[in-house]
Amino acid sequence: MSNTDSLWIKTVSIAPPSLQDNTADAERLISALRTTLQTNNSINIDLSLIKKLPAILRQCDFNVRCTLFNDGRQWLVVGIQGAKEMRPVAGLAVDLGTSRVALRLLDLTDGHILAESGFDNPQLAIGPDILTRIHFCESSDGLTKLSHLIIAGLNQAIDDLCQFVTIEPQDIYALAVAGNTAMTHLFLGLNPRWIIREPYIPVVNKPGVLKAAEIGLQLNPAARIFIFPNIGSYFGGDLIAGIFYAGLHRAPETAILVDVGTNAEVVVGNQNWLIACAGAAGPALEGGVTKMGMMAGPGVVDKLFIDPQTREFALHTIEDKTPRGICGSGVIDLAAQLFLSGMLDIRGKLIPAACGKRLTVIDGLKHLIMVPGEQSATGSDLTISQADLDSLIRSKAAMYTILETITMSVGMELSEFASFFVAGTFGSIIDPRSAITIGMLPDLPLENYKALGNSSLGGAALALTSAESLAEIDHIRDRITYLELNVNQDFMNRFSAAKFIPHTNTSLFPSVKTAIR
Amino acid sequence: MSNTDSLWIKTVSIAPPSLQDNTADAERLISALRTTLQTNNSINIDLSLIKKLPAILRQCDFNVRCTLFNDGRQWLVVGIQGAKEMRPVAGLAVDLGTSRVALRLLDLTDGHILAESGFDNPQLAIGPDILTRIHFCESSDGLTKLSHLIIAGLNQAIDDLCQFVTIEPQDIYALAVAGNTAMTHLFLGLNPRWIIREPYIPVVNKPGVLKAAEIGLQLNPAARIFIFPNIGSYFGGDLIAGIFYAGLHRAPETAILVDVGTNAEVVVGNQNWLIACAGAAGPALEGGVTKMGMMAGPGVVDKLFIDPQTREFALHTIEDKTPRGICGSGVIDLAAQLFLSGMLDIRGKLIPAACGKRLTVIDGLKHLIMVPGEQSATGSDLTISQADLDSLIRSKAAMYTILETITMSVGMELSEFASFFVAGTFGSIIDPRSAITIGMLPDLPLENYKALGNSSLGGAALALTSAESLAEIDHIRDRITYLELNVNQDFMNRFSAAKFIPHTNTSLFPSVKTAIR
């Protein structure tokens, strides 16, 4: 075995054939690999590679370097080169987001990251949200068009990424793709029509492993694609990837994982069990909340501090550019700081006396001026309205109630989690202190909060680093108990209690001390 | 389960989805099939079928008829139709002969034969024998050309066969292909170069199961092709198919199987062990032996009787046409009858006194006139030369010595075989009585001889009738011990002894009584 070998790459010296051993080339290689891999599982070689095998073996004196892929049932030989050849062997992880697609190119010899990139999902041209796209599939060729858009986008991004690190798409042998259920369907050319219609049935739960060519991706022809499984319309492969990445399913202690997007998906579990639920946490938690709300980007307010004494505002904008808007984490900071400085009451209402000249009325509705026009990039006041704040309060209350519900369902309390994983871009930029202050997240020690970043991409990349990944991921999927959120009277009562800052029951948030309490 | 169900076809009623059970369409079908098949093995559906699945399921109220294929490791769903649709479901067995390709179309619902056909291997245009074709592969595009010829020939034959029984090539879901090692290589587009060069290494021993599209066959896109494995250059899938067809590997009693072509392949075995060898039995046993020798066809002498008293000849020709040549079985009859009527001595030499005016000398060489010119279709005498007869004697001696050698190697005697299978066209038309008379086959009771016909085609067809076939066939291959024929002094001594009619040791052939002994 060569020292450049790794999990997926095995260099083997094969005993050359003789009259005493006339085993065929393919079986000779398989037998050598079986010894190296120490496996009794079946090992398969694509016909396209078998065709090239005799010449390769004889050119390099029966010393070859093989790229392998374990599909959970068998080992597949997906690449063969002479042992002294040193063509790169790359793998690609893809997070197939509704808005944004992220790619991470890995060197499969040691798992190190070669490059990353991202591009706006070209399906945005058809519709910004997944529902519009699903409806678009009703039109003739709608599905084909959407499917083609994402595949063409990926092929272009792969080309660019390869050029950037000077390898060829042919050098990519393995792909792992995580996306929500609808995006996965569009990626595979499967009609998502029944996903959004009662009883909400996906076409497939476990797409498993496909050949790149089957879906039109221009990689090595033998390259295999692993597609993360889903457990239904609302709980997709991106979330399974997140669990896999956070390692919830391996830990002895029970942990909680929250992924916040349009929905809040929550998973609680440990090495023995996993419970998941998904509920609408409201759009407040994405950029869309306010008129000035937006995706994080240069000039966007992402952190905000208000001096409780002077009520002076201190803003931080991305790349320190002149402010032009606010993103989700900024809104949460803003609400927390307004509350702590006594400008917002426990119901989330602006207190005119405390807001002073920062308060203005537009179309009969109270607004708080965050940045006056003369300091903003737009020239207009950047404001947040009472309606925006009301919406944030409802969202954070929904979020807290969902967290409470799933935790109660397993007989635990929110305060018991030693690990609280927050996934997604949102999770990376949110200040947990502010989220606790407004009562969106439970009052845990800050060190218990762990931002995962893009856990869908992380999980996809992780899947390429172990031979057991695919079985492990299938196992995660099969073990998840999906908790249907029953919005009953008890839920509504707890929701109402959570519609205060931080909560009607302040003993749940001992760390939150307000100036006006 | 419907009463039109069979091994490969399962009708399932699937519980429609509900809010209580949101399992995806694909997994819902797999789960229903798992119950019907009573298997824990994995069940896989091609992406192309998954794409159509939601519409099919909903059109037929979740009652579907599935066509399945067991590849030895897993069940593959290769066709799905509404339970009430009655599209045909066909399978195709192919014997990939060097000279002739034979096809048998089966109805997979009950295994009955729909039609058969055959065509001359279009590779004959490149070279009549396999060696010429293998050398042709050295030229650029040679392999591609040969491979294309056989695939195009098959596609045409499949089209014709389907038209004949008014089904579509799309209705064919399973193929089993048996051929010698070189033909299998050319069929798969694998370079046979190393098959004929020491140490005689095939590219692959177990090609296993491929998709029809992978090799360009125009069947149902999901159709699977099973290719019989080989155990080396000289022992191909056609022979494995023969063993499978004869059932040697299942019988408690030891039996022997002989397949005579350019080589004589011999297998001895029972349910516990199998031993095989292949050796040159000489061209005498195919049509090529004499100048007039030919493949069986109209006007070809296939049976011959000589009155031992009058030495009058009685000929039978195929389709009772005017004689124009003689085929292998005719030559064996001729030699046996010449011997029994005292016209041939025990060395196989023509006895001028006994031959009388049937003897003529051409180019200094004795010839026996079988049919005088005035009675033949060609207008010339149909003769057999002393050289032809010498060649036949060498061939039959080689055959007998090979049979003796392999039988001795397992500590048995030729007289002990209760079943002596003779495969191939040759086996079907040969008169075992004549073959015994000249000492080519051992002196067993005639009822012990069993002509198998085209056992390669028979084995391929049989492979399509059981879910365990593929594993069974692999098992046959793995169990065969290949006996390298060691042409040592002992072999040469026994060969010399067999170069007499029937043998120097006449006690081995008690049933052969000659007029001149």
C-alpha cells in the first residue's frame, strides 16, 4: 500500500498472471483489492473501466492505484490509474439550497478542502420560493426546465471550481448531495407535485447512489453520486446531513439541533434515539422581515448595541460599509437591545417616551429609526416598524414553543441540553446572547451554543470521508421519529406565554436582566 | 397476487398513502414487494422508473404489476405497469456462437417459448474463425467494428423476432447470454488480445449483470443482461451454460458432458465436484474434415449405411435432396460402416480388395467414392480420402484419450457413467452407435447417451426461469477444477492405443463386432 493511499484510494501490486494462475484481469484486481480492503463484500468494476483494464495493468506492471466508492452494499471501483501516475482524485460535496447552492471540493487522498464556491440557484429565475417552482412543474416541460437549470448550473460551477484548482471534472469520482426534499426532487428530475398535496408524499425517500451520467452531471463517467435521504416533504436530506455533521446520533448525551430557515427544524436525540419536528417559525428569522430586511451582505447591519444609559446606537455593518439595511441577526440584536435599554416593553411594543426622537409614524404605524437618512447608504431612514417587531415576537414565540414542545415530548427540560447546535448561516451570525434576551432560545450557558455553519454542506463533505458514511446516514434516517406538531390548546397556551420578552415566566430566563424590570 | 404472476412478475396492491403513513412512493412499492417476495435482500428501482412511478401508481389506484430481476445480490425492479394493463413481459436467451447466433424468446409470465431464431454471426465477414477476429482487433477500430457487428446483428434479430410475435423490443426485460470466452469479449467490447497469448488471460471472468443500454442493445432501457462467466480462455460461458442445462452440478451420480466443436470440452462431475478439461479434438468432428465436408444443410449426407454382405451404400441426406456433401455425423457413420463391412482395417486404412471399384486414386492418394458423379448434385464424385480418414482416426483417438484421462483423474472408468451428455449440434445428429463403433465414444448402453442439443442456448433460457439461477451459475463456475491436459508419455501411449478401430484393447468395446475380425 502506498503512502498516498487513503480510504477511497488503494494502491495494489497485483501478482502478474501465469500459466499456473490464469485468473482474468478484472478478478485479479478484485482479489488484490479484497485483500487490501479486508472485506468479504462484493467489489464491482464498471464495464467502461474493465475495457481499459488490460492495457493499464500491462503498462504499469500490474501496480495500480484504484479509486473506490462504497455504496453501502458493495465496493465500486470508479477509477484505475498506474501506481506512479498522480492524477488528482477529487470528491465534491454539494448543498443544494433553494436560494443558494454551495460546493466544496475535496482531495480524496486526505480529505483536505481544495476549494469552495457557491452560486445562486438558477431556478430563482422561475420562482424565488420552492412552492412557485413546484407549481411551475405543472406546465409542460416545467420539470425538465427546472431540472436542467440546476444541473447546468452545477456543471458550470464544477467547471469553474476545477479550473480554479487546475484539475479536470474527470478527476472527480464521488459526489455527495444534500438538499431539502423538493430541491432533491428537482435535481433528480422527479416530479415534486405530490410533495405539497395532502398527504404530502415524496416520490422517493432514499435515492441512494446513482451514476453521475444518469442525471447529466459531467464528471468522471464512473463517478457515483450519493443523495441524502429524506423522511418526508418537510424533513429533507439537508437536515439529515446536519444531524450527521453535528454527530447527534453518536453522542451519549442528548443534544438538540435547530436549523432555522423559513421553517424551524428541530431534532433532539442521542446515540439511542432521535426525534424531529418541523414548524413554521415565521419569516422573521430570515432577511425578509422588514422592508429594509435583506440577506447578509456589505453594508448590512448584523450587530447592534444600544447604551442603556444614553440610548446611543452603535452599529456594526458587514465589511464596515455605510448602512443600507439589516439582516436577521441584526433584527434580533436590535430587539434585544431595545428591550434592555427600556425602549421596548415586555410585549414587544415600542415605548414612545423612551424612544424619543427615534420614533416616527409612517402611514399611521409606529416606526423606530435605526439609522437616520443622512447616515444611510440609501439616503432614507432605515426603520423598523411596530408590525415588524410584532412579527418577530410571534416568530420567536413559535420557535421557543416548538423547542419546548419537542423537549417536553421526551420528558426533558430545555435547560438540560449540554449541546445546543444552531445550523445554517443564521446560526453562524446570530448572537445567542440576544436570542436568549428576547426569549427565542433558552437561557443556557453561552458555551453550550454551537454554531454549525452550513451543516448541510458539512454533512455532505463528511459523507465523503468514511466508508461507513452511507450506511450510517441511512441508519440516521431510519431511526428518526417524526413528531407531528399538534397545535392544541396546550401549545397555544405556551405560545401565548412565549409572546413576551423574554417570557411570562421570567424564572426561565434568569440571565436576562432588563433596565425597566 | 394475481394469477398471471410468476417468478419475475409480481402484482402488488399497495396501501395508498395517508397522513398517518407518508412513506414515499418508491419505498411504498419496495415495502409491498418485500412482503410479496418474502425477502430481506435489498430491492432497487432504476431512476428512470422512479420518475414514472407517481403517475403510474395514481393512475391505477396503487395496484401495479412489476417486472423484477434478481442479479444475485439484490432484486431490481425493471418494469412497472398498471395491474390491469397486460403488456407482454418477455425474456431473451442468446447463444453467441462463433459461426451462428441463436435466440430464444420467452414469455416471462410462465417461461413458455414465444419464438426462436438464428443468424450467421456477422463477424464471419471479418474472419471465419475466432483467431482471425482476435488478430483483427490489433488494427485500429478493429475491436469496435467486431463489437458493433455482433450488437447490430443482435438488434436486427431482436427486432425481427419481436415483429414475428407482435411484441416490442421494449417488452424485453431480461437477457441471458452464453458464448465462448472470445465471443463474450467481442460482445462486451473487451479486447481479446491476451486470450490467445501466453498465459492466456481473459479480461474478465464474471461480467455479471449489465444494463442493456451499456452495450447498445435496444431493449427496454431498464432491461438487465446476464452474461455467463468463463473459467479461462478455453472454457467459456457456453460450457458453463451447458453444465447448468444438463444439471451435472445437481445430480448425486457422477455424469460426463462432452461438447464437441473445434475443441472437445469435457466435464465430469456431480453435486459435490466438477472437473473440466478442453483439448483439441481436431477438425474432423466439424464439417471441415474433407474437401466435400460442410455444415449440416439440405443435400448433406448425415446418415449412411453399408450392407455388410453386398457392400451397397444407403445414404440419407438432409431434406432428402440430391447429395452434395457430407457432415461430421455422416463421416462418423461412413467410417463405422466401412469398418463393419470390412472395407476399412483396424488402422483406418482403406482395403483396396474390399473397396473394389469404389476405390480411386487422385493425386497419388487413395479415395473412396461415396457418391458417383452421376448421382451427386455437383456432377463430380463425392469422395473421402485416406488422409481424411487418417485425420478422423487421430481426432477420435484424441477424443477418447481425453475422455479416458479426465475419467482416470477422478479414479473412475468410462464404463461407469450412467449419463453421458453430448452437447452441440454435433451431439444431436451424431449416431452414438457409429461413434462407439469407431471408438470415439466409450461402449456404454445407448440409453446412457443423452443428446442435449444447443445446451448453451438451453442453459441461457434456463437462467431466466429461476431467481437463484445467477447465484447457481456463479457457484458452478467457482466449483470447477480445470484439469490442464498434460500430454506426457502415458497420454501418448494411450493415444496410440486409441488410434485403432475401435481400440487396441477390444475388450473395452464388447459391443463392436466386425465382419473381418
